Amino acid sequence: MWLIDSSIGRKLIMSITGIFLVLFLVFHGTMNFVVLFSAEAYNAIAGFLGANWYALVGTKLLAIGFVVHIIYAIYLSFQNQKARGGESYAVKNNQKSVEWASQNMLVLGVIVLGFMALHLFQFWSKMQLVEISHKLGLDNGGDLALAKDGAYWVKHYFENPVYSVLYIIWLVALWMHLTHGIWSAFQTMGAGGNIWLPRIKVISSILATLIILMFISIPVYFLLGFSI
Amino acid sequence: MEKSINITLKIWRQASPKAKGEFVTYKLDKVSTDNSFLEMLDILNEKLISERKEPIVFDHDCREGICGMCSLFINGHPHGMDAGTTTCQLHMRRFKDGETITVEPWRSKAFPVLKDLRVDRSAFDKIIQAGGYVNVNTGGTPDGNAIPISKLAADEAMDAASCIGCGACVATCKNGSAMLFVAAKVSQLALLPQGRVEGAARAKAMVSKMDELGFGNCTNTGACEAECPKNISISHIARLNREFLSAKLNS
Ligand code: HEM
Ligand code: SF4
Ligand code: FES
């Protein structure tokens, strides 16, 4: 199967899952941004994402996207390590044009994954998971009323500056992953030529930055002493 | 104005593909800054021979930047630190008096070291043999300009064709990927009507050979483009991806 056996096929899977995750981030970031203006509006949106069928389908697709992206990331990185050969260079320098992020996508990915565990524990396990458990008649000790109050959890965690700072570190790592990742995915899918390559790079950086600004505005808002 | 410098060289010596290699340090005094890097190595080799020591093996041929035979990883860069030049075009005036220069062979799984600084780059030949050509029915000489080709396509094909197959792209790539080389070879033909006909089969055959030979997966770091002595652009890699993906999706 060429999606597994060929390098470009493997990269195609990487880019499709990557772009899928980026689309999710666009949605998630926009939705989060709303919390700064209205807790009710935010909760109304979060309310759509409980234990109903479409939210569950979405969650499952997202989980598959992540798992495939990560499995391929590890597989590709392993193969690339092997292709380098046994001996490494005593002296290795990069030209200035080579972005640091592009050479450290796995490191950035692992950082993103680590913080994601914290994030899932803090929000998902208190919200959608509680609703799912409740629906299945199980009790995981969660409070069903609070499970529907996303704004409460946002306030609860971000009022603690330690968490705000942790989330900012996370988002910076994700931003770096995306500054390389988005244009790289287009390149992998074969988009662009002499004229469009620089344009795609600029558009991708802007998109990556906008996504991260939407997310990061929340911990920064709390760090500046405001609350919702 | 002739100037000379004293340098220390740390050079990789390895007796055979299986032998364990090591760095050996050589001091070389009064090297003219007008010497090319390879001339400097010739002088060092003359000195070694006169001392009845084995000379250092390195690849070279044209010494004017067109054949792709020279290699060498110099101070952490393939073909030295300058952009757009081959090792044979590098001159000693680019080094400082008293500098220590580290010289290593290309290192990549698909380019095993044969001896000292020489590596086996026949993997590239195998990729070309897999599809880097056009099949033509030879007949009478066709009229010039019988097939119209746009200036844009001609220019881009020419840029791609300037790849000399040196392997610097693979040597510098953290993934040991040969995509820049293969992209250049696929592009130079795909852009022209004569090569377009076999475009899909060529892309599939060359990529599959490249994978089989143990080159890595391209992650678009752009290190290849930055070090390529012929400034081959990674936009050709986008074209190769396009060629390969459409060939696979249409088959
Ligand atoms: C929200 C989370 C994530 C998003 C939006 C994302 C997005 C992307 C995108 C768009 C690419 C470019 C694909 C390409 O070059 O064709 C990429 C590449 C990569 N990602 Fe992620 N990623 C995420 C999480 C992760 C995680 C958790 C890991 C690893 C544990 C990871 C590891 C990698 C690696 C190693 C690459 C480079 C592979 C390559 O370019 O071939 N990513 N990512
Ligand atoms: S693409 Fe550039 S670096 Fe790679 S083989 Fe061709 S000339 Fe050498
Ligand atoms: S020796 Fe021919 S390109 Fe350097």
C-alpha cells in the first residue's frame, strides 16, 4: 500500500492529519475566544459539544486524527534517523535560512502532547467525559452541572497564574510546530511553485499566528489580572 | 596580492568501508590564499607522499563546478560554507590564519564511505536508471523549434537540469532524504513536452527506487536548498509531490 510503503505517501498521511488537526484548532480557538466576551455565549457553544452523537463522532474522528498523526510522526522520525547512517558529523552547521522548528518537529510534537494530557485532564475529563459517563449510567465522580459550565473551569484554572504560564508555554511550542507544519503540509500535497511557495509560507505563518493568538489571549488576559 | 595562511586540518581517515575511521590532524603552513580547497589538499597529499605516508583519498574531476564529483563536509557544511559553490570552487582566502578546518565525508546510510573522504554515490545512478530519461524513437533530426516550449517552462527546466548530482542535499539533510535531487531530475523532464509523456511512470519509478535505497522521508526543512551548489529550489519538490500523488491517484 503506497500510503505506507512510499515516502511521499507517508508524508501525505502526515499532512492530511496535520491539516485536519489545524482545522480543529481553528474551530476550537474561535470558540474559546468567545469566553473573553461572554461566559453565557461560550457555555452555549460548549453545550452543543456534550455527549450527543455529533460531538461524539467529532471527538472520535479527532482522536483518530491525533493517533494517526503521532504514529506516522514516530515512524517517519525513526526511518529518517536510520537514513542518516551510523556515524554523525563531528561539526554540523545549518544555513541561516533553515528554521529551527523544521528540524525539531518531533520534539515540539512531544511537548504539545505532554501538555495535552494536562489539558484533557483539566477540561475534557471534567466536561464531556462526565456527560458520557452519566449517559452510560456510570459515575466517575464528576459534577454534571459543572460539566456543562465550561466558563467555570476556564476561570477555575486560569485564575492560577501557574496554569496560565504553563498554557502559554504549550501554545508557544504549538505555534512553532505550526509555523513550519502548515506550509510544509501544502508543500507535501504538491501545492505551489516558484511563485506560490513564498506566498504559501506567508499565509501559513499568518494562519498559525492567528490561531495561537486566539488561544493565548485567554491565559494572557487572566495573567494581566482580568477575569471573566 | 598573494597572501598565505597557516592552518590545521582535522580530516576523516578510514581505510575501507568496514574499517573504523578516525580524525587525523595535519598542520599545513604557508598555504596561498589563492589556492583552491582541492589544491590545498593536493599540496597536503604531496607532503604526505614525500613523507612516505598514504595520501588522503577524495573525489574530484572537473574542478570547475560542473561535474558533481567533488564532495566534502567542510566545517559543518557540504561544499563549505558558501552558498552556490562546489568544493572545487572554494578558495583558501575564505579561511583565517590559524584556523582549524574539519573535513568529513558525506554521511548518509545510502552513501557508504569507501575510503577516507570518498563515498559511494552510485545510489543516485540507480535512481536515474529507474526512470530519469526519455524514450525516443530515433529518426531524422527534428526541425528546431518544431515543438513550441514556453520561455517559463524552458527556464525552469534548465534550472532543474543544472543539478550536478553531487549529493550535498542528502549529506546535509537531517533525514538523509534525496528529494531535492530526485525532484530536479523529475522536473527537468516533466516540464518539457518530450519528457511529459512518461511523467507519471517516471515519478513513480524514481521515487520507489529512492525509497528502496534507504533515503529518508523529506520533512521540508529546506536545508538542501540552502546548501545546494546549484541553488536548486525546493519548489521542484512540490512538483515531484504533485507528479507522484497524481500518478498514484490516477492508477
Ligand atoms: C494540535 C496538534 C497538532 C497539529 C495541529 C499538528 C500539525 C502538523 C502539521 C500540519 C504538520 C505538517 C505535515 C507535513 O509536513 O506534511 C505536522 C508535522 C509533524 N508533526 Fe504535528 N501536529 C500536531 C501534533 C503533533 C504531535 C502530538 C506530534 C508528535 C508526538 C507531532 C509530530 C509531528 C512531526 C514529527 C511532524 C513532522 C513530520 C513531517 O513533516 O513529515 N505533531 N504536524
Ligand atoms: S540538488 Fe543540488 S545538492 Fe542535490 S545533488 Fe543536485 S546539485 Fe547536488
Ligand atoms: S570537481 Fe567537478 S564539480 Fe567539483
